[in-house]
Amino acid sequence: MDIDIPFADAPAEGGANGVAAEASNALASDSLPLGTQPKRKRSRSDAAGGAAKRAELGETETLSGFPILSQQPEWQRTVEKAIPSIVSIRFSQVSAFDTESPVGNFLRRRGGCKLDLTGKLALQESSEASGFVVDATRGIILTNRHVACAGPFVGEAVWHDHEEAEVFAIYRDPIHDFGFLKFDPKKIRYMSVTEIALAPESAKVGLDIRVVGNDAGEKLSILAGSISRLDRNAPEYGEMTYNDFNTFYLQAASSTSGGSSGSPVLNIEGKAVALQAGGHTKAATDFFFPLDRVKRALKFIQEGKPVPRGTIQVQFYHRPFDEVRRLGLKDATEAYVRKLDPTEIGMLVAETVVPKGPASSMLEEGDVLISINGQYITKFVPLEDMLDNSIGRAIKVKVERGGEELEFDIEVQNLHSITPDQYLEIGGGKLNNLSYQLARQFAVPVEGVYVCEASGMFRLDGPDHGWIIESVDTKPTPNLEALIAAVEDIPDRERIPITYYSIADIHSKSVAIVSNERHWSSFRLAKRNDATGLWDFTDLGNPVPPKELKPITGKFAELDDSLGLAKNLFQSIVKVSMYIPARIEGFPKSRKHGAGVVIDAEKGLIVVGRNIVPITLGDVSLTFADSIIIPGKVLFLHPTQSFAIVSYEPKLLGMTPVVSAPLSRNPMVQGHKVSLVALNHNQRPVCIETIITDITSVTIPQSATPRFRAVNFDAVTLDTPLAQQCSSGVLADAEGRVQGLWLSFLGERTSHGADNEYHLGIQISIVDAITAALKVGRTPILKGLPVEVMPVQISQARHMGLTEEWVQAVEEANPQRRQLFLIRRTESGSVTAKVLKDLDLILSIGGKTITRINELEIGEGWGDEVEICILRDKKELKLRVPTIGFTNGETKRVVMWAGAVLHEPHRAVLQQSTTLPSRIYVSGRAKGSPAYMYGIVPTQWITGVNGQKVQTLDEFVAAVKGLEDNEYVRIKTMSFDNVPCVLSIKQCKHYWPTAELVRDETSDVGWRKIE
């Protein structure tokens, strides 16, 4: 089954608003003020932005609603003529590819400076940029490469009169920051589409210009400036992202910001002299891409021909003569070059020679380029012209190296051949051939398979710094074809070694043992099709069935006798790991690891924390004696307590001496000694005797995104700091019998985006009642009150109206702890919530005074209705309260539509919400999907489709089933805070088909896919 739902869901940050200014002096170098770095202008959030601030330039009139300079009527006519050709582009990159994530590269920090590499909307989550028509007849729009996207692109162009047309990418340059989009001119019916002529030759220092485009999300903005440089080296936006090279950039001070990418830089004649590309985050300086190579590429495209691009895999850098002389340039050569062009101030120097490239055995870093085929070359345009016209042929390259003149015959390679145009989806991850773009950055050969989306089976060990796969199951993988051949015959679930290294550290290789995951995710190849604008998928076949598992015997490690009897419990400790392929029920992780305890070795039952096994959707792996790995199956999830029961097949362990953990009938008591037997943060066994410092009712803080949270339990705390390093284990008495479980509890999310985890213990008696039923093959039927309570001391209860008679009853019922329980919240939509209310103080149930939390524990002893005495508004009330069943609380059906993950509200939602607008809850969304692009966010409810009210998943599926692809669908939503909103979502079934996952016990993975 093909389920590809990425987890990461963080929005990008927007760039700062700019201030328009004109440049007065040409900069003499590429140095920047301290704290300034380049930024790529891409997009800006409509919700997060504001109008771009303007300097006082005499804006006294408006042209069609946009500011112009009344003192310059020539510019007014120029801008008015250009506006019908300029478009705002709303787009999204569907999938991770090469250097780009599904929603682009977010703001990164480097050297203490923020780099604006986004072009993404911070709240609406789509991207905005600009472009302009360069061929009105054929429907061709020029924009940036980082807008046209290296990977799959979907988007629309919006004209000045707010007409909209779908656009798709037909060309993106392998190196330079420009690309072309295509639209159907017939779709624009209410205005005449015109085109802007390209005039690269008109770019001059001091030229007065206007940048007209979608600046900071403002459609349109007109910013003024003057060109200050024509020969700036290409800006660098940081590592592991797209960077232009082998070209000059124009420089000006127009102070554009996010969203202005792709804007035309106009002269007074209304011709485009450059293309807006990037700028500084903390300065008014902007970078414009020159149009010489753009004009050439457009001509080929208009003629229906491929655009020839050649390379010798060398990055050149333009350096001034004072630097070049230090590299050994001869005086005679400098004199001759200056004589040829008196305005020339430097020469091209080899900055990076890519290993194993055409020039790798001849050129070296620091070589000064003199000529090619006898023609002196000091600028990038003639260099690239020579390369582009010599593909497949040798060129004579003359350089000077330390004062010595050298000449080489170097064959020119097709640049498109080392620019990836396909990617592989496998095991939840995505991979493509390493690109020249990245190889050049890190001076490594253009070979190997690059992990462009490190998830699923390719979420390898350690931080992701650009992994390159060297081998799979010992088979070398120099390219995608070799990797496909290596994995296609490996059985599903087979554990295999993968050798890999970081592109940023080629000296350190690593190996990871992964499970070949072919049952949740697709195994297909996507290849770019510039004729349709889509990436065509080729299914690479069904998975090979898993191997039949055979019994294996292992031995447990011998532990020192100083650990006492508790050391024997390690024969009952199991390492548990879970892989979760899709984000449901708000759980934030795709992988969790920890320890479980065997409670019945004969039947194969393990108790484990719900922070490790939170849901039934996923793969559970069990490791016994650090030697044997077998699959597990989620048998039971407790709806209110933080533990789950996992089953396994005991015969697969052979003669391995796994034993059931002996359980103690004596409860833990404050001040008593207990042994902590657990696995530490390195998954190593630890055992330490300590003291129980407290046993008290606690409330785990809730997260803004509802997810499972244990309620109504007494937590055990220990007098040892080691306990906070151990996420899971057991608490044992002096005889080595288990008195409790040591678990981790998932709490709230911090302001830094991390999830707080709490380490606490619980009494084993909570588990014992459940496992007693499971041991005889019966699923326990749990009933009780769907409420969350908190303890209230008698001193507080008196002021709430508690009588002296009840005070005495509490003291008699619980001499150790004088407390009652206040209803913190009732479960939304339950029958109990119709009788009990928040802040009711529970006095008794069935005539018994309630002073202990376990007296409210759900179980099999509750009837359909109970008599409860409460204190409400200082009045004592006796109520007949219905109970509910808790057995079937987990999610059993998931609908994926337009990249949104939908299911019925899970129990955490019912605990945190006072209303249920519908039974269609948005649990997650995939990056790059329509849901992400158009603003569907987790924790919303969907209440309507195209004006039709929908309340259940069945109604929603029926409403969207017959809708046309690529048409807008009106989706009415309700936020968690009950704020309604109507969104228009354009479906894209090619990349995001509608599908369902349904719980199915007969399936080998426990779930079944329905399209």
C-alpha cells in the first residue's frame, strides 16, 4: 500500500519589509556590512506580512491602485504599459528534490545572520513570487529557477485584473537562477496579455530602474533604484541549498523583499534589463540576474528545441587584478588584457574543480583563465557561450598557474546529463542522483545517491547533513539505477545494512541496519516531463513477501551479583521500537524506542508505555537479549493510562530464557525502598536502589495539538537523578518482584518546538487487571466516567461549601490523605457530560466517599449508571450519571484527501474541546500538498464541502468523490477555538489522490488501504 505522509509541518518565516532607496555610488567590492548576508527573495505570508514600507519619494498619485511617482510621467507610462505583463505566482514544490524541501528552504542561521531562503508564506503555507510574460502568443512567463522549482511544481499565475491561469514549468536552468513557466493565453479573457521585451544590453551602471512585482506579498509593488554594479559575483545563500555560480549579477539598492523573486527590472523604455533574484536581509542591496543567457534560452524554447548547456565541471570566480597578480598572473598578460578592454578590472579564476569531472586531471584551483580556443575570456557570458556551443567536443583552454602558461584540451560535457530529473520513492523516503549543484559546493564527484527526504527507512542515524548512500545490503549504489536493482529483490521487512556518509564529511562513513519497508509506502520512480509539467510515475513492482521467520535462541548478558535479585528482571526486559508511517492523533514522532516488560512469556504478552507505542498504525519491533529481533503486534491500548499491551510469537525465541516478570501484590508506599530496573538513554541496562519520594495525583500538561495524555492516576517519583535518564523500565521490591512500571509521559510543547517528557512511575495493579483478561484471550470491557479530575485539599473544599459532616467522612475514608476530586473537564459529546459539569466536586459514588484516584479508575466493575453525590455552586446534589464504554477509543479509519489526514476526533480532542463541530478532524497534512498550500491546518474540523454540510467521514468522502481534478473545492472549516473559515482548495490527484486506511485485523499490517 502506498502511504506517503511526511511528518514535518513547520511553517517558514517571512522576510522583513523593505524600504525603497536609490543607489548613489557603485560598490568597489563584494564585502558586506557586519551582520549582513544574502537572501533569496521568494515569498511572503499574506497573513504575516504588511504593506512594504516606502521612503518618501513623492508618491502623490496612484496608477490603477498602485503607487507611482507623479514627478516622472515617463515612468508612469512605462509602468502602466508593463503591468498587464506582470503576474503574481502562487506555487508549491510538491516533493523534496535535490537541494529543496517540499516547501523550500526555510530561514537558516549562518555566522549569526538570518538568510532569507524561503519565498514561502508563513501562515498560508504556500509560496508567492513574481514573473512576467516574455511570449504572449505561446504563453511563456519568465521567473526564477528557485520559483520554477528543481522538483515537482504546481502553481497559478494571477494577473493584474485578478484573472488566474494554471502554470507549469517547462524549463529551469541547471545552474542559473531563471526558469520559464507556461500558461494558456486563452484562459485570460478580460484583458489583453502583453509581453515585456528582454534587453540585457541596456543594463548600465547608473541606469534608473523600477522593480515591479509581488514585493512582500503586495500585488503589485513598484520600487525604484539605480544599477550600481554589473560585475558582482553570484551571491551565496549558504550550504545545502541552491546557489548560482559562473555568472555575474547586477547590483542595486531597491530594497525589495520576499515575494519579489522573478520581478522584471525595467528601464524607462519598459524593457527588462535584468531579473530580480535576491538581496540582503539587513541592507537595501539587491541582486539582479542578467538576461544574456535568458534571451538565448528563450529563443530555443520558442523554436521548440532543447536548450544546449555545456560544462567542464569547474566553478570560476571573477577576481580583481590585485588578487590575480598574487596568484601568479604575468605582467605581460595583464597588460594585454587591459589593452583589449580598458574597462576590465579582473579575470576569471578556477574556484572549484569537481573531482572526476572533464577538467579534474588538468585544471587546478587558482588557475587563471586566459583563453578558450584562442579567444581571450575575462567574463562569464563568452565563457558560457563557448561551453554551450561545444558540447561533446574538446576545447583548448589556456591558463596561467603560478606564472606558468599551460594549455589543455578538455571535452565539454552536457550539463543536463549531470542535472537530476528523476527521484525514487521508497520506504517513506525520497532519493535522487547527486546533482552537480551539490557536488560543486562540496568538491565531491557527481556520483552517488543523495537522500533528498530523510524519512521512513532512510531516516538514518545521526544528524541529516546531506546523506549519500554508498551501498545497500553490501551492493554498491553509484546511481539510482544501481540502488533500484539492489533493493527490488529484497523481501519486505528484511533487515539490511546501508552504508552512507554525509556530503559535508566524506571522511566519516557510517552503517545503519534498517528494515526494508515496502508495505506502507510506495516504490516508484518519478521522472520530469516538461511537455505536461508533471512528473510521471513508474511503479517498480510489488514487494517480495517477507521471509518466514525461524526460531532463534539467544543468551542474556550476565550481570554482576551486586545488583541483587532485581538483576533477574532483565530476562523480562524487552527493547521495543515503533515506526509510524502517517501522522494521526497528533503524535509528533515517526519513531520511538524504549523498554517493555514481559508479563506472560508463555502467551507472549508485553506491557510498554504509550509514549513508545501510542497508536496501532505502524510497525512494532521487539529485541530480546540484544540478540533477536522479531515483530510485535499492538493488542491493547489503555484509553486513560499510559501503557499498551503488545503481543509476539513465543516460539520465534527458540530456547531463549525469557521469563514472565514476577509481580508483587504489595503496593508501593511513600518512603519505602525500591529498585529501578530500566534502560538508560543509551539503551543500556541500569539497576539502582532508591527511595520513593512521593505518590500523588498529577496532571500531565496538555499540548496545543491534542494527543494522548494519561489522566486520573497517582504518579510515583524517586530520589535519584538517574530516573530522569531512563524513559522506561520497572520498579521492584527487595525480592525482585515488580511493584510498578517506570514510564515516560508526553507533555506540552515548549516555545522552542521541543516536546516535554515526564518520567514517572505507576502501580503495577493498574496493569494487572487488564492483563488478567488478555491472558485468557478476552478483551477487557472497560467502563467508567469520561472525566478528568484533579485533587482538592479539604482546606480548599471548605470554601467551596463542603460541610463538616463531609469533612469527617473524608477523614474517616482516608486517614493518610485528606482530599476530594474536582472535575477538571468532561469528555465532549459524551452522555456523562449532559449530567456532570466542569468544576463539580465529587463527594461519593454509590454511597462511597471518594478520596483515592484509583476509585475513579475505569474498569469492568462499573454499571451502566451510577449514583454520584457532587458539590456544585455550594449545593449538594445527588445525580444518576450514565457511564460509557472505553474499549474502542483508538482511531480505526483514516482518510487522506489533498494531502490532509482526516479521522474522527480521538479521545485527546474530546478531552480538550468543549464542542464538536463535526466528526471530521484534521490530524495532519503533508508538506507541498494542496492542504498545506491553501491553509488547512491540524486541529481544524471540516464542516462543509461546496456549500454542503458534512458531519461524518462517510459524508465527506461522498461529497469529494465525484469532484473534478484541478478544480477549486470550497471547504468550510472550524478552528479549535471555534472560528469558522472557508478555504478554496485545488485538488491535485496526480500527486495527492484520495485514499483511506481502515483497521483490518486480517491484514498482515493490521490496516487495509482503499482508494
